[in-house]
Amino acid sequence: MATIKDVSQLANVSISTVSRVINNTAQVAPEKREAVLAAMKELSFRPNSFAQALVSKRSNCIGVLVGDLCGGPFFAQMMRGIESMVDKANKFTIVVSGNHDAARERHAIQALLQRQCDALILHSKALPDEELSELASGSTPIVFINRQVPGCEERCVWLDNQAGITTACQHLLDAGHSRIAFITSDDEEFVDGQQRMAGYRFALQRAGIELDPALIGRAFADEKGGYVAMSELLERGVPFTAVLGFNDAMVAGAISCLLERGYKIPQQVSVVGFDDIPYARYIYPKLTTVRYPIEEMGERAAELALRLLDHKPVEGLALKFEAELVRRESVA
């Protein structure tokens, strides 16, 4: 394996000149730079990233905390947005999962910090605001995605969950429905769940409809949970003509349950999801849902983190995102 000394000898320059070319830390005469690059190519020399980090005081890595690596396409879309920006900056991502558990999130964040990541993008749902605020006060630039942390508003890229669910519920109300069931997460401390419940409650209240607790089903927020929540709603025997879901995954499970019981969608029961994940347009019937612009939010979070890292101005960056209703075939 070639060394920096081998490159310097072949290029007939000093080791320090090779180092300056590799790390781009100072001006080097064009002919010497070309000689060094040619020698590196001939010897198949690859710079040591750890040595480069010591010189530049940067690892060229952006650490990312996600909620769940196996939780469907949501985090894959978020990472696609993040990596599109990080790649343009010639940096890399290190991804860890917190599984929405406080201890695991804390451990994962410390692991990223110990690996000298240049900046962190955190999708944290379990850690308290105070702990995240303290992390943000450190020397490593930190951006929060899909969350508002008091005192760190200029570092938060977030979606108005309450307005999104209000829009979805209003669409069902406008279609003539008044008995609207809501299947949601069974984690009542989950901030997204609280905000979406508030949106559901607000839409009904604005329409003069009293919220019926019997129309709320709770379970884990995935396909299986949606199936379970819908089964429990049907067993209660409380009439409803429409179902609003915490996310598309829960709605997919709910649709499966309804179809098994002989219900026709949307002729007998209308359904609306939340997220607009890729399969929402392919299931039957094609799902009316609320588009969660998580890929764009990932891009914005990465852009913000890179600007903070390079001490560039962040004024003018839109950090609040709005959900958008996507009308398809599941509402009548």
C-alpha cells in the first residue's frame, strides 16, 4: 500500500507539499499540484480519512438519528432528502436508530458525538426538550427534524401536524360525514399523536360536532396496529361512515380489516391517511391522504446543518412545512 512518502518521492516534492494538496490547506504551485495528483493516481494512493480529519479538524461526516430503521418508507424518504444535500457538500452520513426510546436515543447521540461528526440531524421523539436544548448549546451544530424544541426554534425543521389532520378531517366533513372515527398511536406521550388528536378535535368542534371517545381507536402506529384498532372499533358496534388515520400504515391495516368484514370502500366507509408514503397510490382503493413532505424536510435540515457548520447565514430558510391534501379514490 502506497504511503504519502511514496507519493512525495515519485512527484519529487516534499511530504508537506503532498499534505497541502491532499488537504487543500494552502496554495501549491500548479505544476507541483499536478505532479502530486499524477503520482497519487499512478500509485493508487488513497488519503487516510482519519489523518485528514486531524489536519482539517473535521470528519466530513454528518450524524443522523432516525426513529426506526425498519419502520417503513418514512425514514427512507427522510434520509434520501438528507443525503442529497450532504452528497453535494462532499460529506457522508452516519445513521443510527433510537427506536423512539429515550435511553437508546441518548446512547445513539453520544455515539455520534464521540465519532466527531461535524454536525447532527436528530429525529428525536423520546428525549425531553430540556435535554435536547442542552445538547444544542454544545460546540457541535445540531438540527432537529420533525420537532419543535423551545429555545431552539431556529434549529427546528417541522411540520404543522395539527393543521394537517384538521385539513384531512375537514375533507371528510365536506363530503357529508359526521361520524368520523380516528385510529391513532397508543403512545399518548408521542408529540405527533397529541398534535394530530388536537387537529381532529378542532375540526369536529369547528363543525359543531361533539367528540365521541368511542370513535377513537388506539394501537401501535403501523399496519398491524391499524388492523387491531379497526377490529376494536367494529367490535364496539359504534356506527361511523369515515375513518381518519394517524398515518398511511395504520390506514392500510384498517382497510384490510374492513374489506375482510365485507365493507365496501369508499361506498360504505371513506378513509383518509396521513404521510402519502409511496404505496398510498397503489393500494385499492387509491388512498386519499395528507402529504407529509419529509424528503424536502430532510433536504432543508441538512442544508441548515451545513450552513451552521460553515458559519453561513441561515436567515430566510423556511423551517416550517405545511401538509397538503392529496385527493384520490378512498372518499365518497
